[in-house]
Amino acid sequence: MEELHRRQFLRSLGGGMAVLVTTGDLAAQEARRGGRGGREQPRDIAGWLHIAEDGTVTVYAGKAEMGQNPRTSLAQAAAEELKAPFESIRMMVGDTDLTPFDQGTSGSRTTPLLMPVIRRAAATAREMLLDLAAERWKADRATLVAEAGRVRDSKTGQSLSFGQLTKGQELLREVSAGAALTPPTQWQVSGKPIRKITGADLVTGKHKFPSDIRRPGMLCGKVLRPPAFNATPAAVDVGAAEAMPGVTVVRDGGFIGVVAPSTQAAARAAAAIQAEWNPPPAQPSNADLFAYLKKSADESGRSGGPSGHTQGSLETGLAAAAKKLSQTYTVAYIAHAPLEPRAAVAEWNDGKLTVWTGSQQPFGIRRELAAAFRIPEEQVRVIIPDPGSGYGGKHSGEAAIEAARLAKAAGKPVKLVWTREEEFTWAYFRPAGVIEVSSGISAEGLITAWEFHNYNSGGAAIRTYYDIPNQRIEYHAVRSPLRQGSYRALAATANQFARETHMDELAHLAGSDPLAFRLRNLADPRLRAVFQAAAERFGWGKQKPAARCGFGIGGGFEKNGYVATCAEVEVDAEGKVAVKRVVTAFECGAVVNPDQLKNQIEGMAVMALGGALFEEIRFENGKILNPRFSAYRVPRFSDLPKIEAVLVDRKDLPSAGAGETPITAVAPAIGNAIFQATAMRLRSLPLVPKGLPKG
């Protein structure tokens, strides 16, 4: 916010105490991640809080609540350091006029980057309250204690609430980087299984999603879409649509849309537009996708980029190998398939634009809107009602821009909600990829050489965590035939699927137990710990699987989180694969909320089943062939296995994000279990889109 807006907002809060957090080490990391398109920040404020006269504590964060529950975990952190009741904390998130700038809700950055800033803000407020009490009572500050929303003098017994101390004052103080923080071993609020703040509203239907927003005089919008990617309009007749009651047709260059009194009327109007389209040039299909990716990368040349890594000599490592293995692994495009498709409500008032939309990037959407309409960012407000999930798929502002364009032309607020088919077709996908792995092992079962090439899917988690003296690892960028972008854990799922499947193949090549082989080639104590924890809970090595059943294991490291998963599968006589049990052990430093962390792990296990077993986007010549749930298979209740989450709580380590990494180990564990059950090695995700391959 600009300084004037901030002062006006502080006055609206009434008497109390506001704590400003100036950019420090952790806050600067967030700000330097390309904020505002890389431009200098108007004011480097990473987070702040306000203590009202009634004791209510409002904590401000530019994050969006996408289901990963930062409202609760950040409120716990504030309550812990301030020494206030958890119930007194109110979180304000995802409003560009009221919250500090934030780079976005992605990359598992909320816990490691924003939470320490909020903890320091709360700790500074606590110390300030102690100073106020000492001054009022003329007391020895060393005898004062902050607890349960009050400051108490342990010597005299007198006490005042935080609200009583701040009454009638409007005080500002910058955070001290040296503010004392409560160590995790002494946590009383953080580290506890506190329920999700908005949980009751969600299960009772009280919560308003972006698609539920209503504004006075609001109209509904619909956009005319081409029949295929890269198709352009040749001729358009809007006469029939314009003749419909209450319908306005909006044309702006290649953009064609309608507004109408209802969603149904807007859909009918859009369908009435007669359009002829110039056919697009020939485009690849999913049938020749992987050959296309490899060929395109070869033409553009290899480049390790920031993900490239070379160590030792591959030639030396291969020469020392008693056995060698080379395999290729592939990963299909998949959709995010959020519960709620993209939705936005846009309203113009006196040249200022307000948009309610579901996005992980409130300030990024503000930037996109300002650029689209050539207005200053200060004239754009973006509000993020908690949307119906995103999974990395709601970084961009297409629906917001479309709604704003329609609203500007109509002169009234406009709601635009994408259909399921639009979401499947015009949103971006998790990148597909081809991964080639070559390796060698010694007679003792030690890996001597490792070569790993990823084409297109990305460089996340591409580095191996095993102890291998000779390595060459490269990511090769490719011009994707489909629009692609972020997905939960990015390319870590693809890279860990290829790596952990290959590790399983090496273990069998060496005649070794898959867990023992991994541990023999792994020194990292944190990763060893989660492998051992998952194996212990699963009962690895204690019994053999039943007939037509198999056990598999996989694990890895990403975003400072360590994960290992064991899976049990059963394959029936017709080749149908059923996952019976999944055990995931996860370590992300000190656990902030164990109940919510288990929810995250269990949810990721369910989500991972889809990408592992059957999710894939089929396309041909610029058209998505399965743009609806009837044709795009996602996990169903009947697919769910028994899921167990094992939390490895390291109170001696900083807390890391937990909303992505656990998803990455499920697919290789399932694939490796299928191999044990059937002796059939599957190297492509999804593993069994049509059941187990025959023969």
C-alpha cells in the first residue's frame, strides 16, 4: 500500500498499536524474488499486525488461502510470540489494498519466509507491551510477564490486558531483528493440532468462494473461444446475439465476449455468435508428444542451465561399473482440475478497478490488470476470497482480465466463471517430459556413475541426493506444444519418479533389497531417517506380499522437506491395479500444526494417485480431447487406499513448507510395487491409464 492508504487504514482501526516490519534478512528474500516485475518496492514492508483496544490482534499477510491453511499456522505463530490467546488472532490475507506486498503463494515459501517475519513482529509487539506496562506501573521490567493476552507483574500480581495497555494510543515501532523468539521446544500454541480457522464455514456452506460473489447491478459474462489453439477469427456475425434482450456484445481486437443478466443468458448469447475461424497450422498430438519433445530439444541444443550439475568423470565411473543400466521415463501433461474453475467479479468505480478472483498471486494479478488497462497499480485492488483450490494452476489472471474488460464495456460489475471445459482447455498444464537416465554400479552395489537428462518437465529436484562420485545432470528446455506452468511440486514429481524408479531397477540389478540399496548409497541423515520411519511403520522386510500383490518404496528431498513413501498394490486377473496402502514419512523441521500437516500429506497422497495411475491430457491438432471429468479420470472414493502419515518432528530445525514435497514419492512407490507384483516395469506416468498393459 502507499503511505497515505496505510495511514487511512490505521485510523480506521481505532486506537491501538501497529507494528511495522521493515525488510530484514528473511523479508528481503521474499521481496527480491522479482516483486512487481522486478521493479523497486515502493516500501519494503513484509508484514505487520495491529492490536485493538478490545484485545483483538489482526495479522496482515499478502498470501492467499488456497487450502494449505496459512491462516491457522500464521495465527498460531503470532499468538505464540505475542503470548495472546489463539482465539484473539484475526488474519487478513489476500487483499492488495490492506496487506503488505507479497510475491505470491507458491514454492512452499509461507512457512520458511513469512512465518519468521510474523513471529518477529509479534515478539516486537510483546516487548513493546512490556515496556508500556513498566512505564505505567513504574515497575521493574524484569518482573513483568506477557501471558494469555495480558501483562502481569509477578511481584505485585497486578495485570492489564493488551487492549487496556494500548487504549487511546496509536504507536508505531519497527521490528528488531534481535527480538527473542520462542524455541520450538517451548511452544504452547505452535506445534499443537489446532483446527482450521475457517473449517466450520467451509463444511456448513457459509464460506463465499469467488464464484459466489455478488455485487449490486451485476451482470454475467461469457467469452467466445476458438475451436483450437492458435485458430484466428476469419469472420464474425454477432447480430443474433445483439438482438437478445439485455445482451451486450463486447469486441476488442481479437477479444469477443458478451454480458447478460444471467449466466444462462450469457451462454446462449455466446452460442448465437456465428464465427468462422482460420484453421491453425498443424500441431503435435499426445501420440507423438515424447518424440516431439526429444526432437525439439535436440534442435535447440543442450543446456544445463541453472539446474545443470557435473561432478567427477562419467567415463571413469562407467569404467568402474560392474553393471550398467540405461532407461527412458516419460511423464504426460496433466490438468490441475481444481474444484472451482477460474472465476472473477470485476467492478469499475471512478477509474478504479476492483476484482474479486481466485488466485495464488494477488499482487501479480494486480500487475497484470494494471498493464492490461494501462493504469497505475494503485488504481487496482485485487481481493482473493478463498478459492476452491488451485494446486499451482491459478497464478495467472485470465479470468480477472476478461471480467474487467467486460465490466468496463458494460459500465456495470460483471461476473465471469469459466466452465469445466474452459478450465481443462485454456488453463495451463503440468509440463510433460522425457527423462533419460544412465548409470553404473560396482560389484559391491555402490553407484559409480549417474547421467540424468530431463527434457521439458523442469529442473525442480533434478539433483540426486544419493552419494555418487561421478554425475552429469542436465535440464533441456523445449518449446511446449501446450501451454504449461506451475503444478504442485513443479517437476519434482517427474524427476523423483524417474530417479526412484531407476534406483529400484538398480537394486534389482544388484540383487539387493530396494531399501537396503538406497541406504547403502545414501549418507544424508535426514533422508535416511524418513526412509527408515516409513519402512518401520509399513513393516518393510517383515513379511512377503500376498499373491498378485507387491510392495514398493520411493523418496526424496525438495524445498527443505524430506519424504519417503511405501505402497502396497494388488493386481487382479484382468490387470486392474488397486493401491491398498500408502505410508508416507515426512520431515520439514519443527512441525507447526501436526493435524493440518497430516491433512496435507493425506490430501497429497490422494492427489498423487491420479497422476500416478490414470491422469493425462489427450490432445490432437490444437484440441483437448478429454476436457471434462467424464473423460479425464481423477481419483474416486473407490480408489482410495489406507493412508498413514508419519511425522518426523525436528524441533531442532527451522520449519519448512509442507504443501508440495510429499506428493512426489507416491508415484515411484506405486510403480515399484507394481513391478514386484507383476514383474512388469512401467516407466511412464500415468502408469495404468487403461489398466495393466497386456503381455
